[in-house]
Amino acid sequence: MSVQIPDNHTTSSPHIVIVNLHSTANAGDHVLFKVLFDHLRCRVPHGRFTLIANDPSSFRPYADQAQVLPSFFAWLKQTRRERPWVSWMGQAVLGAITVVLDGWLSARGNAKLGPMPDPVLRDIAKAYRQAQWVISCPGNFIYSRAHLAGLPILGPLSLLFLAHWYRKPLELAPQTIGPLWRGWERWLVAWVLRHAQRILLRDPVSVELVKALGVPPARYRLVPDLAFLYREADQDGAERLWARLGVADTTQGPRLGMTLLNWGAQHPRFRGQEAYEQGMASLASTFLDDHPQGQVFLFPQVCGPTWADDDRIPARRVWEQVRSHPRGSQVYLIDAPQPPAVLRAAYHTMDLFVGSRLHSNIFALTGGVPVIAVAYQDKTFGVMRMLGLEEWTVAIEEVDGDLLIRRYRRLWPERHRWRQKIQQAVSECVADLEHALDCLLAPSNEKEHL
């Protein structure tokens, strides 16, 4: 499909702004961005790109292909570090007024506000002015937070709002929306989504919420998670990983792979972190009891950008609990960050995977590996439901040793049958995604894609 540039722009190098990027320290977020970026560069080979990210330094490897700017969140964080005497709330309000006023002038005659004293705000405003499209990166960032009365949701929403304010077409690549706990959040999200040109949703739970918010059905479509299109698998890198771990016999098995997350540190409302970690440790011990030659691997799907995001912290605590097992030497803690392609190749060698990170589960599923998914948000339930795997999903709040062990004992004898089902479901996801992505950047009147 050819790409049509909006009528109010004439340029041989269309400018696309990709917003709400998080960090490449999160392997899942990195893959979502990479799949989207590669697709857009194929669709618009002469396009110019601007990336607006919470962790802009992690996107430096892409600096020769795109302009990289900090998000408002990263800008505020940097401002507080450089000018701690300045009120962050006052800085946020002043910055918002500045960019909104510039957008208002830009949309009404291409007038400019004038020189902005802050270079970050100046660059963000310039990017929106020059954009032909604004695309929200795939992921899950439009949801309620427990801290600061929910105000952090304004960060991602503000970047979507600016697309409307600058009168630029806004498209959302495959997203999870919600949960939304507060009335004002639901109102704001509904307003922003109703002004988007196209919304791709990656799970049925989000579809139900968006429908309840009153977004016109022609604006949104259910598609699989974009990570199903990620095909890189670094087999040599995985072999080097086994060598560094001292895994002498890579055919020894069976193998259990695990990912954990520090959900209690990210969400203070969650009080079950200790029980969850004990449950994962109990499952690892039971697996070793059942399989004298078994191996357990604790993988780091996310290593930052903050300590609360770092999966290695809870993984180390679980490793400390299991290492006293008589076969504790067969439990391996991967303590160094790994590229997504290495992780995916390593996950494909597992016989069973118990993942607390959604995209670690997807990486494993693309290799046909049976998965027990620990769901910390609705997105995991939704994605597993799309694949027909909802019976192998457990809520993190309910995790204990007995629950995980019961699921493992049910799945293990049936793992070969489920492997075939998984391979078929993944194949269907890939076919659906390849068609669905063609609607991005398409004219808004192409209703057949919606």
C-alpha cells in the first residue's frame, strides 16, 4: 500500500514522530519499538523520524536513523536534578502552557510563539510542527497509577493530546488501555482516544474498555501484540550465554525458564511480593525434585532504567531461596543484561516457561514453548486469552507455591499437545499482524482496515 501524505503538507521527506517510548533496557519495549520502526522505515523509506522517550539515552544506537528527544517525564526528571530549587509542579505547568500555546498558534496560521528558553521544549514543539503523523509506540502506558493521585498518566496522555492540538493525525500502534480507576482518568482517556485517527488494541480487555468509553467502533481494531512479528534469535549468543554460566551439557534437561518482576516496588498497593517470590521458588524446587537432571534458569527480561524496574533484584532473591536445594547448583541466575535476540533464542530451548513479564512469555511462545503466565496487569490476561491459553494464566496476587505447582503438574504431561496448539495460534497471530500493520499511515477514509 502506498503512503499518502496529508493534504496540508507537501514534502518529499515526510516527518513521523513516535511518542511514548520507554526504554530499551526493557527487552519487550525494545522489541515493540524495533518492529514498529523497521515497518515504518520500509513503508516510508525517505521519511524523517523523531523519537520521544522516557529514557532517551537508551535510544542512542538509533541516533543515526532518527532524532531522539526526552519526553516530558524525562525533561522534568532532568530539571529536578539540575535545578532542585525549582518546583517540579510549577515547571510542569509552565512547560505545558508554553507548548500548548505554541500548538494553538501553529494550528491557526502557522504563527510561532517565539524563542523558547528551554531547548527540550523548543525541540518537542518543532517536532510536532513539522510532523505529518504522530504515532504512539506499542505498549501499556495508559493506565492508572497508585502514586501521586494518578497524575503520572498525564505524561503519556499529554503527548497524544499535543497531536490533536497541533492538528496532526494521531495513530496508536497495538496498545493495552487500562485499567482506569478514576473518573477523571476515564474522561481524559476517552477524549484523547476519540480524537485519534486509528487505534490498534492488542487484547480483548482493552477493546471492552474502549467500547465502554464511547470511542467510535470504526476507530479501533483488535490485533495481536506486535512482538509476535519479532523474528530475531541469536543462537550463537545463547550458546555463549550457556558457556558463561558453566552449563556443561546443553542437552541436559528438562529446562524450566522463569522471569520475575519487582511489582511491589513499582506499585505500593501490591502487598504480595514476598508470597509471589516464595511461590516461584517453591515451583523451582518442585521442578528439581521431579527431574534430577533438570535445570532452572532465571532470566532478566528487564534491567532498568530504574531499580524498581530491574528484574534481577527479585530473581536474585528467588535464587537465594532455591540455591540451598540439594540440586541448587542446577539453578542458574543470569545477572547481566541480554539483547532481545539472545533472550528469545534462549527461551526457545526451554521445556516450560513461567513468565512474569508479558513479552518474555511471547518470546517463549514464538518458539512453541508451553507457558504459565503470571499476570500483573490486564494485558497478560488479554493476550493469553487471544491465544486460547487463558487457563495457563494466574494473577500475581494469587500466586503461591501450591497454585503454581498445581498448574505445572497439569501442564507438564500435556506439554507436547499444547506445543502444537501454541504453534498454530502464533502462526495465526503473525498472519493477522502482517495485514493489520498496513493500515498504519493509511488515509483515514480507508474503513476496510478498521
